[in-house]
Amino acid sequence: MNAARIISHASFAAALATAALLSACASQSAGTKNAMKTVEQVELSRYMGDWYVIANIPNRAEKNCYDSIEKYALRSDGRIDNQFECRDGSFEKPLERRLDTIATIFDKSSNAEWRVRIFKVIQAKYLVIDLDPQYRWAVVGHPSRDYGWVLARDKALPAETYASILERLRAQGYDTSKFVKIPQKAAS
């Protein structure tokens, strides 16, 4: 691995760590907002696999990402391997920006509230707040409402589905104007 690539990985990791730390701090002050509602139940076996990031509230860790994808795999110890990948700045770049984390189910009655551990020292809340009954799309939120992700099994969502997701995010207290669609290259 050349020095420029190592620096790129280190910068990406540092940005993600900063975002997670700010997220953890923001969750401490989020008590003044209405509590965020998670879905009633997440069937983990159906949730595992690849999810394309359709939209998010921009953060430093995901700046200039194209073809962003989240991958989840249930481990034998009950935790979840979480891998994030994206192309840096264009569709022509390889999927080389990558971060591996481990998630723990925090609310085992619903499986909708997780804690994601980054670099073994930073822990961030991961709340499944909207979920398609067929698991075609999901929405992940954070109590601060400074972070949010719209995920899908395919690289695009129908416009009416995306609009209805934004309406439900607004009902959860999000400023939906902050959500930005992530460039996803159409399947060839």
C-alpha cells in the first residue's frame, strides 16, 4: 500500500472517529428533544446483507462518497460485523474507502437499537426508525437528529417511496432538507 493511500485511509478513519465522537456528545444533549421512535421489530436474519446508501445527512466521514454501501453480517457471538465502503470522489475510483466496525444489539426485544463501536473506544447509537415490511429499504437515525441514513437493497428508490420516507422522518423531528442523495451508479 503506498503512502498516499495509507494517509487517505488514516484521514477517513480520523474523520469517522470525529463524527462518532460528536455523535456521542450530541446524544447526551438530545434529551431535550422528543424521543425517537424505533420500529417495533427487526428480524436480524432479514436485515443482514448489503444495503446501498440512498441518502444521508452529510458528515465528514462520508464526504465525497459515491456508491456507498453498508454490509451487515451476524457473528456467532450475537454481535454484527458492519462494513462501510465507498468510492472516493467519482464512479471511476475503486471501492477503497472502507471502515469495519462491530455493532451490539442494545434492545434485544426489538433488535431496533444498536450500539456501533468504532476503534474499540467510540460507541454510537444506531436506531432503525423505519423499515419496509419486505426489507427493501430501511432508515437509520440518531437521537440528535444530526445523523440519518436512508438505505435500500437496490441502488435507487422510487420517487414516491423516498418522498414518503422523508415525510416520516419529518414526523420524527428531522429537518429533511438536510438529507442529500448519494450518487449510486446504475447497475450495468
